[in-house]
Amino acid sequence: MRNDFEAAMHFRHACKLFDETKAMSQEDLNFILEAGRLSPSSFGMEQWHFFVIRDKAMREEIKKVAWNQAQVTTASELIAIVYKKQVRSSDAYIQSEFDKFHYPDGVRGMYKQFIDPREDAALESWSAKQVYIAAGNMMTAGASIGIDSCPMEGFDKDSVEKIIGLETEKYALALLVPFGYRVNEQPPLHRSELSEIVSYL
Ligand SMILES: Cc1cc2nc3c(=O)[nH]c(=O)nc-3n(C[C@H](O)[C@H](O)[C@H](O)COP(=O)(O)O)c2cc1C
């Protein structure tokens, strides 16, 4: 198991060009989406939503505002990962999560103290952070079954949100993640040594 995980970590890289002739199965896509669904999130609020963008014309439009990156149109599946914006304890979504999980008053109080005093921008940033955890797990899950991916922030956020018709009072786009099969060999991973990035106290 340890070796399988390590192999997946080495297989994953930011794939720049996908093989347009190879389609992923729905089963494999579900496996990846499930990894997102099962990810941890602060207070268990599951701030994410996943839009699977299959419409070819929509993808062409997105590519134009995404630095013309080939991943957008060549990938077998393109997932827009968005985060929820309405995350104050008084917001309906948070109330429903509290109820769904039968959170006791103590936890609701902690949430109020921790979340509500923050500025809107800080709250958005907090909510966005949660969906990056899901994205990481989804990419590693893909790699574990031989599927390539690329995390992408290289796009004009407002334009992509408009193209996909996102309800921007509720959601904001964090990142696009294409999944599929590589055309080119992956380049060597460039990483610092553990000794450079780990300190024991
Ligand atoms: C949040 C985030 C946004 C990124 N945006 C892009 C992008 O728009 N296009 C791209 O080709 N790579 C993008 N990358 C990939 C990084 O450039 C890549 O992960 C890094 O250079 C390390 O390479 P590796 O993932 O192949 O090991 C992004 C990575 C992250 C984590």
C-alpha cells in the first residue's frame, strides 16, 4: 500500500497535453469525485461543488480566457471546483449543515466565534482553502488509477464564471482540474530535499 501511494505521487505531474482520443470511464470519474467528496473540511462544512464541464463549445470559450492552455480542450474530463461564499453561521447553507450533522450548540458557538467576525474576503479565502484539499486528493486518486491531471489557476476567474453560468452570489471558482491521459512523457519532478523543508523542534 505504501508503495502504491508513493507510485501515485510520482506518476502525478502537471500534465500539459492530454490525448484527445482517450476517454475516461464514468467509473473512473466517479472514483475521482468520490475522493473529493470524502476529503476533510473545516467544521466538516464541505464547502465544495464540482462542475464536470463536458460541453465542447463551453470548453473552447474557457480556453480563450485560460491562457490558451491546451489542457482545457484536450482533457477527457474538465472539472471546475468551486467553493461556497455564504458561510456565516446565519447563512442557510451553514444552518442546514449544522442540522444535517446534528451539531451541538457548543460547536455552533465555536463556529460563530471562529468564522463570523471575519471580513468577507477572509471568509472567502477560508472557504477556498477547503476545496484545494479536495483537489489534491482527487489528483492523487486519479494518479493511483493511471489518470493524469493538472491543477489550474491560470484563467480569468470572472470570465470563466460567466461562461459556466455560475451563481456568483453563492459560489466562486477556485480552480479547474482537467483529467485524462498524457501524450508526452512526464518531465522529472523538481523538488527540494526533505532536509531543506523539514525542521524538527
Ligand atoms: C494552485 C495551482 C495552480 C496551478 N495552475 C497551473 C496552470 O494554470 N497551468 C499549468 O500548466 N500548471 C499549473 N499548476 C501546476 C504547477 O505549475 C505544477 O504543479 C508545479 O510546477 C510542479 O510541477 P508538477 O506538478 O509537474 O510536479 C498549478 C499548480 C497549482 C498547485
